[in-house]
Amino acid sequence: MIWKIAGKDLLLNLMTFKFLVGTIVCVVLTGVLTPVLLSDYQRRWQEYHSNVAADEAGLKAAKVYDNVMSNRQVYRPPTALSIFSKGIESQVRDSARIDEYSIPELGGGAVAANPYLAILQSLDLSLLYRIVLSLLALLIACDAISGERVAGTLMLTASGTVARHWIVLGKMLAGLLTLAVPLTMAFLVAILILSFSPAVDLAASDWVRIGAMYLASLLFILAIFTGGLLISCSTRHPATSLMLGLFLWIVLAMVVPNTSGYLAAQLRPLQPVGPLRTQLLDLEEKYFFKAADAADKIPVAGHGIEHEETPFRRYTLVGDKEWIDSLIKRKLASEAIWVDYLDKSWQIERAYIETLFQQEHLATSVSRVSPVCVYENVMSALAGTDTASCQSFIDAARAYRRQILDYIRDKTDNLRSPLLLTPCTPADQQQYQQYLDKKMSEDEFQQWKDHRISQLQPLDLQDCPSFTYQGDLLRDLRTSLLDLSALVFANALFFTLAFAAFMKYDVR
């Protein structure tokens, strides 16, 4: 019996004008938006490769190990599935700085603007589905019970031998099958465009993500439909159902996301940025002078010549043993102070970051009263563009920074080797000593220096750790599991309430 009811309602739904318009709008907009979003992805992918190549070129040009961490940047690769959900990917920096005197952090530092609670929507396919398909689901659901009551067909159906629970189940099944048509068509259009794009190479994990996105989308539109079914079971006229449904849709889709961020900011306010920035700057200034004082206690002895290839690539070209030894001692003297500085500055930043994450978590928890927000959370997690994914990149950057520091220490005998600061060889020192002893003229020494610079070979960094980052499918599935469960719960709750309301519904 349930299939007869579902089949009848499905046929009626497919023949309606609203279904036709909704399907055409959803599929056409998917076909128009996907190439545009892919073009943006391709641009970001080219920028990513260009930035990585520039960083690798700078690394390969290093002449001393002190330059290995000079002006280094690591970059987060864009994901092709961001066309489904951009999340916060476009609101935070896609790079992290790797140097001795700072720890990578999301958004470029703890004092950056809060990227998590921004209310601006990113244009992506999930936004299209949240608007078009959810409205279509409401339009169909609000007519399901009250519309049939006005038409008189509901009384005929209920007056027969059909139990009321079969009627509700049949209508829910018909609604799911009806809405699955435009959703499936839209997903197929997006997948076809992705598959035939030369800029995209979908891995097996990407297909798993797409399948999970499709499942989440089905659960989302079914939750909206069962919510609309509940409204239809609670009113006697389809116009009333539609007005109430549209009002609740506005509340769930627009009011709740913005209100959740506001409430989280009020309940868990962040420390003012100004005093925090001042505290960090004061701490940096204090330790700068402290490190300078520690280094100045060790006088620079002997003679040497510094060379600057770029503002970020400097080294001692040549120097006598006293000069090089004194530079290494000064470096070691200030190193421990800078380590202490990083520890204290990180404690200050971490307190701010923990509050920020607590605020973000609270905003997300509050917003879960809306299936629209829950669906957005699921899609961004599966696309790898949510907060957890962006923070995972920063965690990988921190781990890479530690790898580079360990690598430099290993290659320089714990920062005691001359190669830390100079490529000067014993033969270079002999030439320089001849110049100091006036056995070489200024012009001859300048010619030798120019020749030495031109012939200087970069370090052999083939064993230097390289940075690689890719999304973790299992982590993203675990992250989305709570919100997927929330969608399942919303469906069960709305259907149970709709069933209870229909059992008392006056079909006359």
C-alpha cells in the first residue's frame, strides 16, 4: 500500500509546474556555476604551483644553512571539491611562514581577524542546493496534507482501509523520490564537468567524499521536506502552510547562522586585539634587546666580509677563523633567548586561540538547531574546507618547521659548524689573509671576490625534508559524522511529530 501511495504522489509531484521550474533552475545553475567555480579553482591551483616553485627556487639557492629558513613559505593546495563547499578556505590564508622566530598559525597569527564567524556566504554548489532544493522541498511538502484536504482527496484516501501511518510514510517516500530527481541530475552535471576538466584529477578518496556529499544532500532535503510535512499536518490550508514554511525557512537559513555567531561572541568574548598585539610587540622588543645584549657580550673578533644576495639571503662570504668563531658564538648566545621568546609568545597566542576555538565551537553548536547550518558543516568538512581542515594544514606546517630546525642542527653539529653562516673554505681564508697582509691589491681582491661569488655553489639539500600536505579522508568523515547524525535525528524528529500531528488531523 505504501508504494501505491508513494507512486501516486510521485507522479503528481513530477507533473507540477513548481517541480519543473525547480529542477530546471537547479540543473541549469549547476551547469553554469560549476565551470565558473572550476575556473577559480584552476587559477588558485596555478598560483599554488607558482608559489611552491618560487619557494623551492629560493631554497635551492641557499649557500649556508642559516638561509634554509630564510623567507620560507609553505602552501595549502586547493581542493577541487571546494566547488561544492568553499567553507572558510577563502577566508583564511593559504600559506604559513616557516622561520626561526615565529610559529605558524591560522590566518597569519593569533591577532588576525576571526575567520570562523564571518557571516558572508561563499558562492558554491551547496549554497545553490540550500536555497533552490530546500525551497522546492517546502513547496512540495506544504501541499502534501493540507493541499489534499482542500482538494478533498485526503478524505477519500483516509476513509478507506488505508491506515494513516501508511499515508504519512507514502508521502515521505514520494517526497524523497521527487526531490532526489533534481538533486541527482545536478550532481551528475557537476560530476561530468569535473570528470572532463583537464584541471581536475579525482582520486578514489574524492569519489568517496562526493558520495558522502550526495548522501548528506539527500538527508538535508528530506529533513526540510519532513519539516514542511509537519507544518502541512498542523494547518488546514496550503497557503497557511506555505507562509509558515517560508517564515521558518528564513529563520533557519538566515537568522540562525548570524545569530549563532553573535551569541557565541557575547557568551565567550575574545580578548581585545589591541592589548594583545601590544603585549606581543612589547615581548618581542624585550627579547630583541635581550638577545642583542647577549650577543654583544661576545665581541666580534678578526675580519670578514658579508654578502647579501637578497634581503633574505645573507651570509659571510669570507672571513678569518676568529671572525667566523665569534659569529657562531654570538649566534649560539642569542639562540636560547629566542627559543624562550617563542615559548612565551606562544603561550600568549595560545590563550587567545583557545578562546577563539571555544567561540567557534559554541557558534557551531548553537547553529545546529538549523538543518541548513548542519548541512553546510557537513559539506565543508567533506570538501576539506572547514575549520578542522585548515587547522590541520597549520599543524602540518608546525611539524615541518620542527623538521627543518632538526635538519639544520643535524647538518651543522648543533649550530656549531661554519657552514651555518659561511661557505668560506680554507683556500678562501688564505686568499683573504693575503689581502689583509697587503699582498693583494684592492682590484685583485675585488676580482677574486666577484669570481668567488659567481662560482659559489648552493648547498646540497637533496636530503632536506620537503613539505607535503593532503586532506585526511578518515578525519573529515569523522568530523562530518556528528552533523550527519544531526540530519538523521532531524528527519526522525520531524517525521515523528508529523506522524503524531496527522493521527489527530481532521481530514474533512
